Amino acid sequence: MTLKAIALNCSLKGRAGEQSSTDKMIGLVASALAAHGVSFVETIRIVDHDVRPGVTSDEGEGDAWPDIRRRILAANILIFGTPVWLGQMSSVAKRVLERMDAFLSETDEQGRMPSYGKVAVAAIVGNEDGAHGISADLYQGLSDTGWTIPAAAVSYWVGEAMGKTDFKELPEVPEKVRSTAAMVASNAAHLANLLAKQPYPGVGG
């Protein structure tokens, strides 16, 4: 079985604008996953789609979330990418987590959410500290909505405080960041393989 990975880029920048540093970090993790035979499907830039506010899986005509939901649930691994803004994940990332809240009421006969058996990791970039706090909040939100978090599940880079350099502007990826991305990918692929072969049993109805 070939595992598939997909990414959500929760940058505030649309694809038509300048390149996103979050895309660069997502690409680093996706490349590392490829070394484990994981096929990378696509990156979905959330701001390029009309994802409505709300906590259901379909907020009505024109809502782009139902199709995005379908695409992320068709993959085995989710790379959740967000920049650091004011020390926090982006407002776009928070909206995505709010839409995933619907999973709690969409369980099957064994009480399993549609995201059960799917692995999620984080890709975070920013110019000041915040990656640890964001990953903690993301882990909680993703776990609450049924995703499985592997060990060492975040690849991140934060620049110098008050600095002006973006991750995408670095002449080369720091070795520590590259090796961390490799570990994230290794753990995610291993866990996704296990879950694909032996899904969570849930509980009897």
C-alpha cells in the first residue's frame, strides 16, 4: 500500500502573491516523506478558497471546506503548515481547526471520527519564538478531532527576535532543521503504516 500525504498551508498570503515560507517548510517535510515511499498529493493554500467560519462540515452554498475535507481525509498523513503571527498560529489555521470540530459528531458505529487512523504533523515558520506554543495548541486541537500525533511531530524554524529574515530567504536550510524534518517524516510514515495495517478498533455500539 502506498501512503499518501497532503498539506494545508495556513499562510495569510494567497498563492498569487509572493512565495510563502510555510510552503518551503512543507516542501522540506514532503521531500523527507518521499524517502519513505510516501506519495505527496498536493498543498492546499487555505486563503485561496472560501472556507467559511463555522463548526460544521458544510456551511452552505459556496463553502469550500467540504471538498477540502474530502481531500485531506483521502490521505494518510496531514502536514499542517502555519506561520507564527504575534506568537500564535495564524487566524487561518484556527479556522481550519474550528471546521474540524465537526468530526466529533461524525463518528461511525464504533465511535471513531473520520480522521481516526490518519497521522498529522506540523510545519511552522516565523521570525520570533512561538513554535513550541503553536505546536502544543495544534497537537491538542488535532488530537481532539481524531488525528494521531507521532513522536517529534513538528518541523520548525524561527529567526532572530526582531529580525527581518524569512525562512524562504535563507541561502540554505540549517542542518538541524533538515534533520528534524527527516525525523518527523520517518516517525509519521512509520505510524501511518501501522495504522493502515491495524486501524483503531473503536468501541462497540
